Amino acid sequence: MVITVLSLLAVTMIGKNLNVDSRFRLVLILSVIELVILRMYKHSLKNIRDDYNYFNELPCYLCNQATILCVIGALTRNNGIMAYCVSIGTLGAILAFVMPDSYNRDQLVFSAQAYGFYGYHGLLIVTCMSFFTLDLYQPVLKDCVWATVWTLILAVIAHVVNVIMRKTGLNTRSNYVFTYYPDNFILQKMYDLIPVKLIYLSPVLPVFSLFALLLFGLLKII
């Protein structure tokens, strides 16, 4: 996390004297680099994991979706998408740090897997927050609605992918965005309370919305 914070400061210092177009290009470059790192990381898993399945490494995880939206946000300058990246994209990457899935929890700190997993998510935080630190997006509380809408849309898309993967047999363990029974302790408790696929995640929406509200409120003060 220290490296992530220092990297964000470095990007902010580099971009502060650039014009708006150049700052958007800087975020776009970061996003593309992030996509390349993500592809390299996913490919490396083929040589690391015994249970590797190509169809389990599609860009349908929350953080992968945020990476793609960073590219779209930098190209379109859409406030709703940038709001999602700054709030939910950042939150998703932080959650990956503090609550990794069972496989990544068991990796050694200095393993290639750990470098790929934490390095990618660290860069995602830098890219998402750069929209704000480079003064490309100013938080507006009403944009929290768009952040929530995008979260819902992407969760539904991920669930559709999960259903298709499982029904066709391409990936019988497909569980993008944990819409099926998760391996995360907190989400497991939620599923036990609401044992319905995808629907059990509904309490997450107001939590994400509250995070976005608090974050945007804080950023407006800074």
C-alpha cells in the first residue's frame, strides 16, 4: 500500500503541469499498462495453478471491470463512469488487498503470484484515483447514483456469464463477482441469511453507495 500511495503521488506530480487533454492521455496510458499487466498476470497463472481454466480468467471480476471502465472513462470523459472508477473501482481494489480470495490468501508474500495480484490491484487504485488527483473529475454527490447503477449492471452481467459458463460446462466453478456461494467469510454469512444467487449481494449496494457518499464528501473537503 505504501508503494501504491507513493506511485499515486508521483503520477499526480507528473500530471499537475499538463493540460487537460494530456492528463486524460496519462490516465489512458496507465489504464492500458494496467490491461497489459492484467493479461500477463492471467497468462502466468497457466504455469502456476494446477486448476487453471481459461474461462475462469475472463475480465469479469469487479476489479477487471473497473480497469476496462478506466479506459472507457479516459476516452469518453463520462462523469458517471469516472465516478464509478474513483469510488467503487478504488474500493474493489482495496478489498482485494484486505480480503483476497482463498487462493491468493495462501500465496507467499514474495511469490510471482503475489507480485501479480497485489501489483495489479495497487496500480488499479492509482489509475482510479488519478481521475480525481489530476483534477479530471470532481466528486458530485449525485454521481453516487451512477456509481451504484454501474455496480448493479456489472454484477448482473457477471452473473449471466456465470450461468452460461456453468450451463455449458466451460467453467463449472465460474463465480465472477461471487454471485454464487462465495469463499469469503463475510459474504458467506450474507449468503446464509439470503440463500439466493446474486440477490444475496443486494445489501452490498447500499454499503457501496454509502462508501461513495463518504468518499466523495471527503474528497470535496480536500
